[in-house]
Amino acid sequence: MRIRRILPAVVATAALAGLGLAGAASATAQGAPTNSVTPSECKQGGGMPDLTDNLCKGGTHNGEAVD
């Protein structure tokens, strides 16, 4: 009888913990890129380094900082 009361609480706790982990994973996947690339890496990726804004424009490194 005691197990019938405990089991739903355990299942609910596990479900909430799973939702918390899924939310944390999706939160880290969003946002602007944080990597910085060199001007030559920007060009190799098909972009054009914009040194006035310090950004790579276009290509695979689009929007990344140029150092």
C-alpha cells in the first residue's frame, strides 16, 4: 500500500527532472556565436572580415567576432 503512494511521486519527480535538463540543453543551444576567428579563417569559411565592426560577414563564420 505504501508503494502505491510513493511510486507516483517518484515518477513525477523524474519527469520534472527530465524537463529541467531538456530546458537547460535548449537554452545553451540558442544565442549568438561566442567564438572568435582570424580574418583568414573568416575568408576560408567563405566570409568577408569586417574590421570596422570586428565581425565576419557571410560564410560559415557569419556573425562571429574577428580578432
